[in-house]
Amino acid sequence: MQHPLSLLELNQLIQQALDTQLNPSYWVIAEIGELRDSPRGHAYLELVEKTDRQVLAKIRANIWSYTYRGISSRFSSITGQSLKAGMKVLAQVSVQFHEVYGLSLNIKDIDPNFTLGEKARKRQETIDRLTKEGLIHLNKQFILPQVPQRIAVISSANAAGFGDFINQVDHNREGFSIHWKLYQATLQGDQAATSMILAIEQVEMAHQVEPFDLLVIIRGGGAQLDLDCFDDYGLAKAIANTTLPVVTGIGHERDESIADMVAHTKMKTPTAVAEFILGGFREFEDLLEKHFSQLERNAAYHLQKEDRKMTQYDHLLKSLFLNQKNREQEKTNLLQYRIHSLTGQTIKLRSHQLENLEGMFKKGVQGLLQQQKSKMENLEKDLLRLDPATFFNKGYTRSEINGVPISNAYPKKGDTMMTYGTKKTIQSTINSINNHE
């Protein structure tokens, strides 16, 4: 039997499975079965899918107040009507699962153009295609540099958003130095997507020669139709496949363009992009200052600690030196007195002793020399007697097996034995061995 789970453990397992297996968000077509506004500004919905009058699917959903205000306002301005029950919508949702409240959807966006027809269908097809090809999150694989000092900027030199971005980057109050290079592109109209793709290719070629840290695509606000180029499949694919992390600041009225979706990081406006980049510099500078402050505090603490030790050692050494000096001075004075009093007597005594020693030394040296001479003669005789050549001259020989005297070796039949005489060395092979009791 499988080990049983508690209900909480099962729900947590479901939550983990959803978090790991599902994408961060999906675009979903559904009908609003029920819509309730809360006093706090949130919206609580029931989304359903029907065929005729039969309900095929149903799920709870919510829109948080800040998002709901933007969605509701934009939807009304584009479609001319408010969100209400019975309306079919295209919503961007993230799947959520709570251990107590169960499964629900968090609505991040509702595309009002879905109601207007073909445009929404094409946009969703583009998103689906990019998702299927694995391009939606491809650019997010890069690690965003905290202090990007070389930035490629795709924009129009005449765009107000570009001017705002450059002004904020070049004249930041901290004085950070950031090198940027503009790659000119058309940002609206039929040729906008092609123009931006070409600019991305130019950035890629320049990046191979002198690398950039970041690619920024900025425009600023504009009418919805002027910004439709940022939903182009070709542009989205080019952004996803670039070898640099991409940050967008397009200024869409809609929460998120497809270009935003495939970029590494999206910001609302060009000035928000500039602030995002400068924020990384500030965080890095704050971190450095924190480390420097900590280093200074540690250094000051250890310096003070060692300074106190040095002061203590200095006082101790001075005290010990003075005490030792006084003691040695007293000893010196006493010794001087003793030396003066004993010097005269000692000199006389030593003089008489030296005379006696001189006579004794002469006698002793003569006796010692005679004694050593006799020893040398005896040693010379012993050396001649013990010299191997003496034995060899008498007809003796020396035998070894592998450098070991035969008396210490363990010979066996077939061993090679070396025999050394006065003038000859004989190599022989042992054929038999006889033991003598």
C-alpha cells in the first residue's frame, strides 16, 4: 500500500507540480459567467466555456485592484463598453493553487481587441507560435549585468522617449558613466518591424567586435495602432534570439506587447528603463560602500586593539627594563668592588701558580709525547697486521654472493660467487654445498 498523504501534503504536491510544469502565464479565451466588484476595488470572476447551454469548463478568477483599474479603463476606451457577465474575453492569466482556497486564475490582462475581431486572433497565434518554438523565455536565460556600462539602444533619434532616456542616463545625479550607442530604427508604420530587426542585426555584428552589456529598445507612448509593430512575429523572434539581454521601454497602453514578453525585462517607459539601469548602479555602489564601511570598521577596531596592546607592552617593557637595569647596576658596583680587592691577591697567586705549572707542563709534555709515540708504533703494527692485503699475500681469499660475505650469506646451488685474491677476481657458479659440523 502506498504511504498515505495528509490533505495539506497532497495540496502542496499539486501546487509544486503546477509551479514547475506550467508557464508563468497563459492567454485564455473564456466567457465571464459572473463578475463581482469588491469594496477594495478587486474584481472576482467566474470564467466558463460553453457549447450551446452546456458548461464545458469553469474556474474562479480574480483581478487585483491596481490591475483591474487599468484593464477596465482601457477596455472601455477601446471597445466602448464595460466588462460584464456574458462577455467573451481574451485574458492573460497565471494559474494559482492555494492549499485552502484551491485552484484559481489571476488575471493579469484582458485584450479588448479580441472583441474587435481578427487582430486579437492573430496576436494570440503569434504568442502561441513563439511559445511552441520555445522563444517566449529564451532571452531570459541571460544573467542581467548589475552595472551595464556599454548599452546598445534601438530607437529613433527624434523620439521623445529616446531623449528622456539619454538625458536621464547622461545627467544622473550620481555621475555614473555609461557608454551608449544609438542604432536608428523606425518605430511605427509598416516598415517599423523590419527596421528594428535590421537594427538588432547591426547590434549583433558590432557586439562581436566590441561587446555590449545590454540591448535596450525604447520608444515612448503612442496610439495603439502605431505600436502594433511590437507584436510582429519576426521582431519578437529577433529579440528572443539575440545574444544580449534585452530591456524594453515601449510605453504601450496595453500592459504587455509581444516584444515585452520575449524580452529579458520589460519596463513601462524609457525613463523607467533608465531608472532601472541606474538603480543597478546604485545598488552596486551601496553594496561597495557597505563593504568599505565594514572594512573600515574592522580595520579601525583591530588597529585600536593592537594600539592598546602596543601601549601596554611599551609600559611593561619600560618597567621591566628599568628594574633590570637597576639590578644589574647594583651587581656591577658590587663586582667592581670585589674585583678591585681581589685583583692584587689573585695576580700574585696566579703568577706563582703559573711558574709551577710551567715546570709541570714541560715534564708532562715530554712524557705525553713519548707515550703517544709508543702508541703510534703499536697502531702501525696493528694496521699492518689487519690490512686485507696482508692476508691476501699469505694466500687467503675473500668470497661474496651478491656483495655479501659468504659467511653471512645463504648460498644455494646455482648462485654466482665472486672470489677476490691479491691480483685476481674469480667468478664461479655453486654446484654443491656441504655443511661441516
